[in-house]
Amino acid sequence: MKYSVTDWGQLYFMQHIGYQQTTAAGCVGMVMFGGVLGNAVWGYLSDVLTDKLPKGSRTPRAPALLLSAMLSMLFLHLFVFFIYEGVSEVRTSFLCFLVGLAIDG
């Protein structure tokens, strides 16, 4: 999912949303920046949740994985329905950051 956003995101922002090339590249960069932070956040959450589960659990990281997947779907849904031509670049960048944060979990 991340690769589709990062590979085609800039083209989508330029052709469908009407952003300039530098603005579109900045939005895609926010996905990557969110991904860097997402790795650390989800790793920490996974470790915390693993410590809370009983020993011998077969899938100790499943709760963190499910939460990450649900948030990814939520943020992508918000992205599809709340990013349109004429929308604020700040809103777009923020949603791109959240998508990156959730996808890299």
C-alpha cells in the first residue's frame, strides 16, 4: 500500500488535485516522514502490548498489527474523501503524514 502512495502519489496530486510539482513532492515526502516515525511508534506499541499478553501467546504482535491496519484503512478513507481540488495543502500534508504513520506499522 505504501508503494502505491509513494510511487503514484505525486502524479495524482499534480493531475487530479492541481498541485505544483514541488507541493506534490512535499506531500509524498510527508508520507515518508510519517513512515519513519511510524516504525518507531508501532515498534514501541508492539513491545508494550507483547509484555501485557500472557506468556506463550501464539500471536503476541497481532493486536498492534490489527490496530495499524484499521488506522491505515481509516486514514486512506479520509484521504480519498477529504482531499480534493482546492483543499488546503496543510490538510493534505497532515493526512499524508497520518497515512505514512499508520501504514508503516
